[in-house]
Amino acid sequence: MGASSAGDDQARRLRRRIEELIAVCGRLRAQLEALETRLTQSHERLRAGVPAVGEPALLAAATESARATATVREYEHALRMVRSAVVGVLVDQQGLSFSAAAQQLGVSRTVVSRLHDELRKPDQGPGD
């Protein structure tokens, strides 16, 4: 594979990772909005004197919270994959050393090394 082809692959990977992160952000936003709605409903009903025991909006909020927590893990994974792809572009495509990439990104060389190692692993989901 030539240098241009490898660079194209790196750019495609970065674009794909950003698209994945955008999608996760949309899901997380929707889940947080649903959680906020449930909590607001529950809060209003509790202020109106409805007993907390069996309050349906409060029970639904617990479910929404669990969903949002799982999506936060997806978000963290997607963000790590974007960072890894950025490191791949800087190191593999632009030819920066780990030290130079670290300086440009404002992180340690160790972080750059770990992110670069992510590129070599098979694609894993959050928690893998």
C-alpha cells in the first residue's frame, strides 16, 4: 500500500470515527433530555403532594438514567477512537514523532503511544 493510499485510509478512518461520535452524541442528548423530562415530571408531582412510592415518572427516570449511563460509556469509547484516529493521522500520515504529536495535542508521549496502539487492535466496543 502506497503512502497516499495509507493516508487516504487514515483520513477515512478519522471521518468514520467522527461520524460515529456524532451519532453517539445525538443518542446521548436524546437520552439526557428524556431523563430531564422524567425528573421534571416527577419533581412537579412530588411538589404537588403525590406520594413518592410508586411514582411512575420517578421509576421511569431510573430506567432513563441507566440508559444514559450506558450511552456515556459508548460516548467515551467513540471519543477515544476519534483521538486514536487523530494520532494515526499525525504520526502515520504526517510523519510526526510521538513526542511531536504529544506536544501538538497537549498530552503526554505515553498517551500518544497508547492511542496509536489502539489503531492496531481490532475494533472493540465500550467496555472491551
